[in-house]
Amino acid sequence: MADVQKFDRYLEDTGPAALVLRERLVPVEGPDGVLFPPTYAAGDGFPGGYNIDGDLNGSNVCLIDSVGSQANRIEPIFGREPYRDLVPQVTITAGEREISLLEAGHRAGDAIVRCSELQETLQQAFRELLKGNATPLAKIAPTSLVFGVWDSRDTQAKSPRVVSSTIRAFDVRKLTRSAQYVPATEYVATNLLEEPSDKATKKAYAERGFVHVPASGSPGGVIAKGGIRREATLSLAALRLLSAGNDREQTRALRRYVFGLAMTAFTFNVSGYLRQGCSLVLENPNDARRIEEVYPTGQREPFTVTHEQALAYAKQVARDFGVGESRKVSFDTERAKRDIKEQSKGETGGDGEKKGKAKRSRA
């Protein structure tokens, strides 16, 4: 119990505002290796491609892994050893697939679980969250309190991220690459296929691999001349917003539990394979990671808790709090149909006329 109480200072209003981690990363090929950022679709004035802010030939910042993507990489660790006993394991069967709630994009607010037999239980948990009691949600989906959740399609209940992480590269040089697909044989020249008679057929030949296909000027990755850095924050100020209503002892147990999960996730090393062409490792294993306690005054102190110590704490406070029941449920098609029907009613005002149009006609 003494070790648990030692961490209570992080849960007090007089404690740090946040824990902040910074670690320097490099491609596995080395500091001057080429890495491939994610590509994004065009929209809202963005031309599409890599997300690079600043001068493409000078000082700039390139997004390597977003907050959401990092959360989706970290959260599933709670589904495997030695972390799985820290949280309830909720699995949803959808057709031939079994999907863990830990892998659902919107966590406890995702359609996959909303349209299951857990619908009413989660709905009530979100309503309790709106009243200031996060305990019911912590018993079903505690990682939703760690990585944030918004029940945007039902109760509108929200809980902010306690842990956030992002990877960025600095002063990148953008590269391009070209390729040429060569078919196994000359299908048309050897009369195995007829010459395509129109654009649609010609396109089909290209897509199915029957003709030569050049690809020029495609995104070819970047070289990070200014280095790569992962920045993560464990917001203790956000954690201290969680409560179990007016029950002080239960509130302390809840905060300890969520803090244990958050600290475990925060200290977990997520460097490694991100995508094809983007495998990152610590730049210097002896001097690449720095974690600080940041106080409201701006004062900064070293944070020296290891991942192993965080996990040991998380195990103890999880036992004290009482991990919720693990469950296997099924996606319910009829619930999904009702969900869609209710959404349609909401958009049309229930009389088949779109809300926006009705408002304009009344104006």
C-alpha cells in the first residue's frame, strides 16, 4: 500500500499538471535513411499526400504518426500479456470476425459495440459520465478514459485524452520515385490478347497487368535532416477531472486505476514498425528519452518511473479497484438497422423532410 500512496501526489491538485516525454528516433537504416510518412487524401485546401507544414525546401515539420494513430497502436497492448488482466476483455463477434473493443476506432462510442447487447449498459455508463461518475465506464471500457472517448452518436458524453502521443520529423527533404511495370509477356504483340479498342478496355488491361504501366513522380519518402521526435503527454490535469460522483474514496480508487493504465501506456516503447518503409528505433538507447514532471508554475523535474514500475503499480491498483467483467457479445444487425433509422429520423425531422430545408422554409 505504501508504494500506491507514493504515487498519490500525482493525483492531487498540488501535483504536476502533466508528464511530458520526448524521445529522438531514427530510421532503422540510420539518421540519413529514407522514411515514408502516411499519405492523406486531398480536401479542405490540402492537395493530398504527405502532411508537411512549412517550406518544402527549408524549415518544415512533417507528420509521421498522428495522435489517433499512436493511440490505435498503444491501446491494443492491453489485450495481450502481461497487460490483459488490467482491463476487461470485451470482444464483439461480427459475422466470422471477432473484434476486440480495444481495436475499435471510437472505443466505447463505436458502432460495433453500440449495436450489440452492451448498448443499454454503455448508454447508462455514458449518462453516468455526464453526471460526473466515470466508474461505470471504467468497469466496461477503462481505456476509453485513458485515450479519450466521445459518444457523438448518442448521449454526447465526452472524456478527454489523458495520454496523447505524436511523431514528427523536422526539416524534411521530400523525395519522389518512379517505377515501370513490365508484364510477364507481350500479350498483345504475341496475339494472346487483342489490341484494346477503347479507353475502358485499355484501362482494364493496365489494371489487370497485361500491358506496360509506367508510374512517375510518386511520393518517395522523406529524409529528416532535422531529426525525428516522438512527443507524448500524460495530462494529470485531465485525469483529475475524473470522479466517482461525491464518493471521495471511490474517486481516489478510480483515479489510481486510470493513472496506472495511463502510466503503463505512457512509458510503453511504441517505436518500431509503423508502415512499409517506416521502421523507427531510438536514436541513442542511453540518451534518447527524456520524461519530465511539468508543474503549473512551469517548473520541471525529472520523472524516473520505469515501465516495469508503472506496470507493477497498475496491477496493484487494478486489483484494488476491481477490474470489470470480460464479455463476449455479438453485433446485432437489428439494433444497427434501428440505429440507422433513428439517425434518418433525426436528419429529416421524422416527417421525411430534411431539417435544413424545413428550417429555411420557416425562416
